[in-house]
Amino acid sequence: MTEASNILIVEARYYEDIADELARGAIAELEAAGASYERAALPGTFEIVAAIRFAIDSGKYDGYIALGCVIRGETTHYDYICTESARGLTDLVIQQGIALGYGILTTEDREQAWRRAAVAELNKGADAAKACLTMVALKRRFRSSGPS
């Protein structure tokens, strides 16, 4: 990437240890790419959509990384949160044309969540950062090429 990117990392902090590990992976990837970033901490994944929508109006960010974790419990709450946060982020991508890296883990238990979050294992925070940076570059490419 020739132009440095400014990225907003939006983190659901409900499972703080998992959020910290996801952020650690994402930040390492952003720093390796020379991108700047800011972090916004939120209570849970449901709030991520609204936080990104608020930030879009600032025009300050080239892309967004959504980080969080939802672990299945005894009720249907899991299904609603997973479905609605994914739908809301998809709507933002389509309607607002944002570059987004999706790093919200949806797992059956803490062991699955930790394995996916851990920098030394699946490192899904880094994957979300890579996706975001890829989409920022693609968006810039299409903007610079203009109409045919």
C-alpha cells in the first residue's frame, strides 16, 4: 500500500482476555503494514454496528475492524446477537461502502474462542486486519481508476 491507512478498531470488551488477544493480533498486522489506528472499547458486540456508524460520519477512517466474541449460552440470545451484528455490519458495508475486517468470533465455548483469538494459534485478529487493509486498497484502486 502506498498511502498509509487510518483504521478504527472497534472492540467488544465483554470477554476482556479474548478481546485483548484479538486486538494484539490486529495491531501487530496494522503496525507491520504501516497503518495508524485508534481503538474504541464497547461493552458487547451488539454495539459495534452503531459505533462504526457514528465513526463513518467523521470521515477520519479509511477502514474499520470489528473485534469481539459471542459464546453460546443456554438461551437464544447467542443467535440474535450473532445474526444481528453480522447483518448490521453487512448493511454498513453495502450501504456506506466501508472497508471492514470482520473479527467477531462466534463459538460454542471459551476454548474455541481462545484458540481462534490466540496470536500463536489461529490469530483471527490479524486475519481481520488483513481483510480490512485489503479492502482499503481495493477501494482506493477503484476510486483512482475512475469511470471507464
